[in-house]
Amino acid sequence: MHNNDGESTIEPSANGALKVARVAAYKTVLDREIRDARNSGNAVLNVYAGDALLASSTLACSLPPLPTTTPIYDAVAQRQMTYDAHIFGNHEFAFNPDFLERFVRSFQRNGTPTQPFLSSNLNFSGEPTWADLLDSDGV
């Protein structure tokens, strides 16, 4: 299974109510499909296939001048789903490497990543704050 471009769309509507049905509805379907597949004896691999965030009003709620401890709401939504891996898409690079690092670290619990972030053509070796996020071979 996979999805991409699933930004959380947790943003105010015209009447002030929150639009959460899109991400909540997707999670409901995802949970059902994973459960049904496993109940049928099938293995499941679920991958977020890129563009996990988008420069939008939702993401603006996570950007400076707010403190860097402000949650990245797309990550908050995606953490609720069972992904085996995230693949970097082009929108993950809409901002600087520090923001992407903050996004990746949003998936840690007690300092330990809860899932891998994958790419076949990126090199973060020049980013000192990424050192503890890379495998020993620099990947």
C-alpha cells in the first residue's frame, strides 16, 4: 500500500470549524485495509511515497517565527498511521535542511526513529545536525 501528497489539511474553514475529515477518513480506510489484509493472511507493506508536506496554510502553522518546538501538523497526522517507511518527495525540500530534519525528528519517540526515511540519491553528510539520523555508511 502507499499514498503520497496526503498533507493533513488541518486548517480553519470559512466558518471556523476544522476540516479534519480528509486525513481522518484516510486513516480509517487505511486501518481497515491493513486489518482485512492481515486477517486474510497477507503481509502488508505501507509506504508514504513522497510529498508528505506542502508549503500551505497548514504548514504555515508550523513555521517561524513560531518556536521550533511547534509541532509540524502534517507529521502529527502522519504519525497516527502505520507506515513502514517514508520516501522523500520534492515538496520535502520546499524549505531548508533544518526544517526537513525537524520534520523527520517528529517521527521519533524517546529519541529513536519510529520508521525509516528513504532516498536513493540524497547526501546529507554536509549537514552536521543530520549525523545521528544517518546509517553508519552515510545513508
